[in-house]
Amino acid sequence: MEYPIDYEIGVDEVGRGCFYGPVVAAAVVLPLELPEEEWKMIRDSKKLSEKKRNRLAQFIKENALYYGIAEASVEEIDIINILKASLKAMHRAIHIAYKEHQESFKPCFKHIYVDGNHFIPYQPPGEDIEYIPYTCIEQGDNKRLSIAAASILAKTYRDHMIQEMCEKNPNLKDYDLHNNKGYGTKKHMEALKTKGPIQGHRMTYKPVKEAASNL
């Protein structure tokens, strides 16, 4: 796992493969000195238990220089496609972090590290610089600490969001969303076939579209 040697922002998204709910991105700027033992425990959010993930998310929020978390809605996903929506969520998360840097006078990040192989250059609003340099890293949440931290914030944020949706709308439990968080598990697929999609499902996704057309 690579640690930051200069001020950088790590960016990751979660929920891209889900059939239900928004896609969420997070962007995190870490301090350059990382003495706490907890930093050594940070890794790809998918490799952590829910309990440990939630604890580390709180630690990251309390100890990062600044961070941003943002969404792209189901409507945006269906209109512009999931890749463009994911990139839009990433830019929104970076922008939130950038505004926090401006308001707090903390050091600005000099490089953007993105999980995956797609990104649209980010230009800070109202600044003379054209774009902030960036690097895409496939499986970056396994390789770079700032990206792994972003993956944890994005995952915990989205999981909590889906859980709150299920508590407010008991019908969502028919799709087992409180367990699958929107991914296409066996129970989710079976419910789609018998009950059809509901508001919040991504209608441009093939299994959802097919379920709607077969009713």
C-alpha cells in the first residue's frame, strides 16, 4: 500500500454495478504524517467487515485533512449512463473537498489518484491552473492509501443510505435491499421477476429492463 509523500487526493466510487440506488463517490486528502496504527488497517473497503469499515470511516473523517462525499442519482444514471454518472459523482466529491480546503486554508492537493481507468480532468473553479494532474490506477483501492480511504467513506455512506431507505419503506425488504444494498443477488433477481422494478431501480440496466417488460 503506497502512502502519500505529498498532498494528494484519493478518489473512489461505489455502487456502479448495483441495480438500485445512486452511485456514490468519495475523495480524501490524508495528512503526510500517519503515525496511528489505524492507518495500517485501511484497505479496499470490500475486504473489511462492516463493523471494522464503520469504525475506520469515523477514524478517516476525524483524521483526514479534508474529504468530500457525493452522489449521482438514479435519474442521472439512466439519462447519461453509469460511467458518466460515476465520473460526475467523483467530480462533485472532489469539489466538496476543494471547497473545504479553500475555507480552512489547509494545503491544497497537488495530484488526484483515481481508482479505475477512466477520469475527466478536474479544473478547480475560479483558479488560474488549467487542470490538476491525475493518475488512474486499476485496483487502486488495494494499492494507494488515499484511494482505499475514499473507498471506505463511499461504501459506508452508501450502505447507510440504503439502510435508511429500507427503514422508511418496508417494501424495499421484498427485494432484500437491506442485505444486498442494491446489488443483483439471487433474492433481488427473484423479486424483480415476480414483483417488477420500483422507483429507485436503474431502468437502463438489462435485468431491470427485462423484468419490467415481462410483467
